Amino acid sequence: MSMKTGYVAGITRGHNAGVCLLYEGEIVFHVEEERLTRRKYDGGPLASITKILDYTDKVDYVVIAHTQPLHQIDGGVCYSGEDIYTSLFRKLGLIDDLEMIKKHDGYRGHPQVVDLSTIHHKLHAAAAFYRSGFDTAASVIIDGAGTFTPMSAREFGRPDPNGNMPTVITYETESIFDCAYPAKFKTLLKHSGVIENILNSSFDMKMPMHPMVESEEDIFTLMVTDRAGIVKTYEAVTEYCGFTAIEAGKTMGLFPYGKPNEEIARPIFKEHKVLGPYKEKVLLADREMFSAAYPATGVFQNNFYPGFTWFEENEEWTNDTRYAHDKEPNMYDAQCAKDMAYKIQKETEQAAVWWIRKAYEMTGNKNIVISGGYGLNCVANYHYLEELKDLDLNIYVEPISSDAGTCIGAALMFWRYQTEDRKKFPESRLYLGPKYDVDEEKIKELIEHDPAIEMSSASKADVVDIITSKNIVAVFQGRSESGPRALGNRSILYDPTDPDAKDFVNTVKKREFFRPFAGSILLEDAHDWFDMRGLKESPDMMYAMQAQPGKAEIIPGIIHEDGSCRIQTVKEADNYHYYHLIKEFKKKTGCPIIFNTSFNLGGEPLVETIQDAIRTIRDSEIEYLYLPELDILLYAKNPKLAELHSNTFLTKEELNSKGKFKP
Ligand SMILES: [Fe+2]
């Protein structure tokens, strides 16, 4: 198949939907649907697809990433026999108006549309591997529920009342792949979970999940069990803490407030024998404590621990129910929730270590790439560096570990497969969002009818003066960051040396009181301030690191309850303006690190456009917006801010009594 235009589009269909456009194998842009629609985790990348038209009016191929095949598409197919995405690409003229080919029950496929939904975990692996810079690697994918694959339960099921063996749906939970250029992603070991109560079994699999990238010679070991995978146990505790399953990051933020608790001492993960050819023991979660509700979440059987049951409405508090709590949105305030957050963090870290060790054992490869939802656990990522020191591994954690990254993996894997191109990806940072033209004229036009917003020019030194006078400054420049972390292009900045910083900014951002903040540090100072555990740099903010002795006290605003901080190291070549702004901050304060949090309010996606940015300063208690490329500062005075500031000098208890810390 030849490529005429050089463009390949990848789309992620599910949650964290989005689009990646490649030109001759390099990423032109990547955007998540939520950034354009302003709805967090939004699905169905229809708005993102239309962004492709800003770059090209034709693509050669559309490559689809998801967990279920396109012909089983949510919402069905159109009258034309097409799924909605193929239909939109055709109607926008991006793919040819060709006769569709009949494929499955009424579904008609388009020859330019390639569906890779049957290899979801491999798509995570591909994004991570190509972006890692390694020549070869073993990849470890730890993910909620990857591809859904029906399987006859003949060998491991329990018969139904009529004596029939059911067909069950299996969901990929953990996988190990052997990765090499141009497009080799050989499965070595996979764990898939099922909901039904089955006999935990292993199989020598020969089933190609996609003819493009797998053949019958690719034999691998599949373990099918009725146990919750690592992510599902984490999601179960996340829901127990009062968050939604997709908000696992909040549980990670809560964990340092918990402690080891004897009432829940029984380990969640233990090694077990499974039936079938796999002779080694396998690390699996306790089914009495956790059941997986694939694909959505897991269930923590909290009645297993009498002290951890939810407090029924109207029941009276007694000493015996000291850990119990009503199932409220503020459940995270209860000690039992904090202790469960602690336990799940510690135990899933160890379970992940088991998989990483296994990947090294099976491949002998010291290059390890990690992705899938658990890759976003920056506490675990830092833990691996200490725990796995004995193996002397080179670990790369993919920053776009959520499903948003699977469209990148799909497009890159397909392009490499087509072209057999082996050239390594140029080192790329995460500023992959679509390009916008923002100049002084445009800003003037946008604020013309808004007398509340003042525009002035400002140098980096001026901005540092504003920040050190206890003002929050939002920064907007260049292209938005892919993945969940703001890295200086769509960031909110503050002074990390202010002891009230955390409470103040959490209140302004309307987030829970315990949520930590990150820091951006000049790369040349990073090792003096943080224990980097052998890492040269941390440009993608994927590790929550411990501060060096004596440093935490200087930057209380960004040090979490356990003494850690999520760190972005910044060098001039990565982000010129951000680097020099931090340098200016160091010049004035002696501190080479600036408080950095994502430019959005609680519950909203990261700001994408200049319009989003201006709206946010107009409608919130963030007053300053700095555009470093233009030396422009916008100011939107907010009378409520003075009251908030005075409140930050009250104790936490006083503030709680005023209800200030309730999100
Ligand atoms: Fe995934």
C-alpha cells in the first residue's frame, strides 16, 4: 500500500477520546476531545477529527484505537452501513468516497480505515516504545480493561443450571510485550480477567488478534482468571473513597494521609497456581476482598472488614464504628478511606513490581517501558527506581499512559508496519496540541467588550514580582500539553515558599484540601533539591520525588504529606520562556523551583484555547494571565480574592468550620 499524502490519522474512541495526526511518521498534533468540548474524559472524538482540516484535506489512512471492534460500535451504524467516524471522515472529504466493503452483520468497512481495537494493550505499548528512544524494550502494560475478547469457557467455566458452559468476555488487565523496530510487539504474557466465577487457568495462545501485527506462530501465555487486575483493585478503593473510578489520581493524592492498619492486614495480592500449561505461580488479587466489575470498575467488599463498612444512614457513631463513615462524597475525610488508599497504593506498587521483574526475566532486556492507566501513578513510578535498583534497569514511563495515548500508538504502529521505517523518533516533548494564532491584535479583539480585563506589557521579572506578592499567575503559550500534566504552556504558577500556598490554591481551584501540587525546577538544580534516584531528568513530571535534606522546608507549598513532590525538570531547549521565567524566580528568591499546577478549575479539563484562558481568569479568583511570547499580561480584578487571602491565615480547623475547604 502506498502513501500519497503522507498523512495518517489515529483516533481513540472511548474515554479520553482524541486524535493524533502523523505526517511521514512524525506527530503533527495530538489532542484530547475534552480540551475542545470542555467536558472531562469526553468520548467520541468528533470535534478532534474536524481539527485535522486545519492541516490537510486528505489522509491516507484512519487507524482506530479502542477496546471493542468498530463494527460493534456504540450507537450502531448509519443507514450507509458505516460507523459514525468513518462517515465523518468521508463527509469531511478526508478519505475517498469509495464503495464500502461488506464486513460484519450489515457493517461496511472502508478500505482506508484500519481498526486496531483488538490489540488495545499493544497500542499502549507502541506509543510508549516509539517515544522512549530505546532500540528495543520489554513493555509492561497495566491497564483497567483493554480489549474485550469473547472466549468459550469450555475448559475453565462452571456449567450453568442447564449444564452448558458459557462464553465469557475476557478483559486485558496486564501484559508483557517484546518490542523492536519497525513494528514488532510480540506478546509474551498476558492476564485477562472475567467477571464470572471460573477456574483460574492458563493457555498457550495461538489466536492472532489482528492479522496485521500477529500470526499463528506468535504463541504466548494467556492467564484467564476471575480476579480483579491491578487497576480494578485501585478503582474499587477509589470508589470506596467517594471518587469516581476514573479519578484514581485522587486516591494517590490521599494515600499519604493513611497508615498501615492492622484491621486490613490481610494481603490483597498473593501468588497462586493456575491450571493449564503455565507452571509458575501468578500474582493475583484476593477475590473475597475485590471483585472486578469489568469493564467499568471494581468492587471493594468492605464488609469483609467489620470496621470498614459504610456507616448506614441514621446509625449512631460508636467506638466500634470509629472507622466507619457514611457513603458520602466526602468519604475521603474518614480515616478508613485514607488507610485503604494507603494500602492499595502500597500493594499495587508491589504487584506492578512483580510484572516488571517478570518482563525482565522473560526478555533479559534492561530497557523497560511502562504504560496503561497505572503508568500515571507517579508515586509507584518513583518507587520502582528504588525497589528495582538491583536489576539496573532503564525505565521509561509513557506520560500519555491513559487511552488518550492509544491513538498515537495505533498511528505510529500502523505507519511503521506500512513503511518498515526503522528510524528512531526524534526526542519530543509533550507540547503536541493544535497550533493557534495568538497575537496582540487577537487579544485586544477578545477583551474589547470586557472592561473588567486590563491589558499591559510585562517582563518575566514583573511576573515574578507579582507571584512573590502572593498572586496566582496563569500562563498561556504555544501548544497545549498532551497527557494530564501542565508543563508550563497551560499552567497556573504560584510561590512554593508560601506556607499557605496549598490551601490557597486548592480553594481558588475548587479542589479537595488534600490534593498536592507539582513543581517545575531548572534541570541544573534538580539533583541538589531532589533525590532523582538515578534519573538524569524528569521532563514529563512522571515521578513524585523526595526532596533532599533541608529543602522541603523551603518549599512547603508543593511538598506533599509524605515529603514528596511531583517534579518537572525544565531546560532551555524544551521550553525557552518557562525556563527563563523560573530562572528569574530563582534570581529574586534563590529558589530554582516554581509552584506549577494545571490551568483549569476543579472538574474541568486543561485550558486549550486563548478564549478558554481569558474566560477562566474572568470567572475565577485567578486574576493574572501571562503570555510570555508576547510579553502581555492580562488582569481581571476579583473582589472576592481579598477575603480568600485573609482566610488563608486562619487555621485549617477554622476554615473547615467555615466550609471553605469543602470542594
Ligand atoms: Fe487502556
